[in-house]
Amino acid sequence: MNHISGQNFDVMIGDLLVHVESMSASITDNRKAVQTRGVPDGYVDGDVTCSGDIELDAKNFALFTEAARSAGSFRELEPFDINCIAKTATNQQKIELFGCLVKVSDLLNIDPKGSEKSKYKLPFEVTSPDFVRVDGVPYLSENDVRDF
């Protein structure tokens, strides 16, 4: 069986197909158990966030820079969707992150030994109520996003 690995992922940042050096996305779900007289008694809903990091080499960072140039500046880039799709002969996975606000954090990291490519880190936060979908299944319920 051919398992999914990082090499199988294609990553679309908005309309740009980029090859990432690494990428992570983490959901923080603050649902919490509650107690009555010190005994667990169900739970309450809490807020949710999703954030992560994208690490690009110089060639792929240039694509992102060109998008910022078209927008007028990096800060004028509108939030955009990030789609991560992996396929093997027997498996596939699709992670969709909606309305990602991308920033630049590690702009320069020079290694005089030159044993690795230059890399740029782009942290992001999900800003859309569409939030996250995993293989087409929304993370948030219809009740979570009612009246948006």
C-alpha cells in the first residue's frame, strides 16, 4: 500500500501552485468539559482558531512576492484560501483552509556554509467562517456558523 507523504502534496495558495519546503496547520478547539459539584457533567463550546506556517524556497517565495506586488504591498494582500491535496495510487487527502491571512516572519536567514536553500517563513491565520474542511467535511457545525 502506498501511503501519503509530504512529497504527495500539491499546495495551492490562492491561485498559485507552490512547492513548500514545509507546512503546518493546527486547530485550537476550546470546547471544554464542565463539572457539577466536582463531577464531569457534559461540555461547553468554546472558540476555535487555526493557524500555521508555510516555508518556501526563494523560487516559490518569488511567486508570493509577485502576488504582493500586484496587490500593492504584502499587507494589502487579501486573505486567500489554501488547498493541500495529496494523491497516491490508493489514497488521497484534501485539506482546505479558508480566508488565510498570511504574514512574513523569517525574511532572511543566511547560512554562510551554503549547505541549504534560502527559506522564507509565512505564518498564517484562518479568518473565514468557512474555517477548515478535511476531505470535504467541515470542521465547524452549521450551528457554529449560523447567522454569518
